[in-house]
Amino acid sequence: MNNIRQLTKDEYPKAIELSWQVFTITGKEDFNNEGLEFFKSFIYNEKYIDEITFYGSFNNKVLTGILGIKSNGKHISLFFIKPEYHRHGLGKKLFHYASTLHPSIETTVNSSTYAIPFYQSLGFAVVGEKQNYHGLCSTPMRRYHAVFVQKNKYTLRTWQTEDAHSLVQELNNKKIWDNCRNVFPTLTGWNMQKPLLTSSRKKKAFMIFVLKLMEKP
């Protein structure tokens, strides 16, 4: 069972080691020898790493993934999951755990080519062309997340793609569906709804909001 929590400073070396291991496996198409050395100098820069807040996922006390954020959640500096845990939803859980503790109107990241589809699944969008800095390539991405009202029992915010599954479940209630049918097409089932909800988000994001309850009524 995976457990997620903030890492202590004493655990930062383990986070750095995991970052290095995963980066050299999944980021091969984005760096040359110069880029590899540049990334290494970055993660072993104690002053810079101390500015990052790390969260980690653990399976039986073994570190399986890390997320490092700066500026109270406004930027993702490091985000790596061990390859054997890819496509199990662990990265999303780790991201949502940290973003709940550090809500930000926007979050930026310089993504590897490999990770772009993953970040897109979190609601990030590519905002610039691929960059090459000291032999290390990355693509700038940004995620907007506007919170309008935040109370003890609920939060009113713009909705994200990851809300689609919950929304489909709520739309099974006819009274709720009748109020939403002009926004979403009449289709049932998660596999059919997800791409359409994603499309609706892109077209009408400024009109759609989510009321997130802290506890179920």
C-alpha cells in the first residue's frame, strides 16, 4: 500500500537518488553528455535543493516516487516515479496530495518529452516550444487552477480534467443532468464521456465551475 507524505530534510538524499535513477532512464531523448552533467549539478546543489519542498510516496517504507515544488506550489522542480509504478495512478495521487496542501492559481513545469502526456492528463498545457539549456531539453507547461471561494466544508473553483470521472457519476442524477444537458452531450459511460468533457473544458472553461465538498453530506 502506498503512503504519501512530506519528506524530512534527512530524506532529501533518497529523493535526489531516485530523481537521478529515473531521469537517466526516462529522459534519454532529452539530454546529451553536457545535459546529463548539468542535471547532476542541479540536483546535487544543496542550496537550491533546500529551497524545494519534497513529497514522497512509499510502499512498505520504500520510496517509490517524489514531487519537489517551489514557491508554495507555483512551480514543479522535480517529479519522478519509479518506472515499475508508472501507469498505476501514483503520480496523480502524489500531485493532488501536494496541490491540496499548496493551492495555487497556476503551476508551471519544464517537462521532459516522456512526461508531457502525463502532465496533460493533470490539466497542464504546453505554453512554449521545446528548449535546450546546456544540453538539457525541456518543454514549458502551465496549469491554471483558479479558486474563487474556500471554506471549511467546500471549495468553489474552476474544474479540471481530473474532475470528469466524478462529474459523470453525478450526472447519473436526472435532476442534475437536466441542468447540465446544454453543456455536455447525451452520452453515458466513462470511456465515452471523458474525451467530450475534456473538449468541453477547453471550449468553455471560463463558464464551468466545481463545488468540491470537504465531506460527503
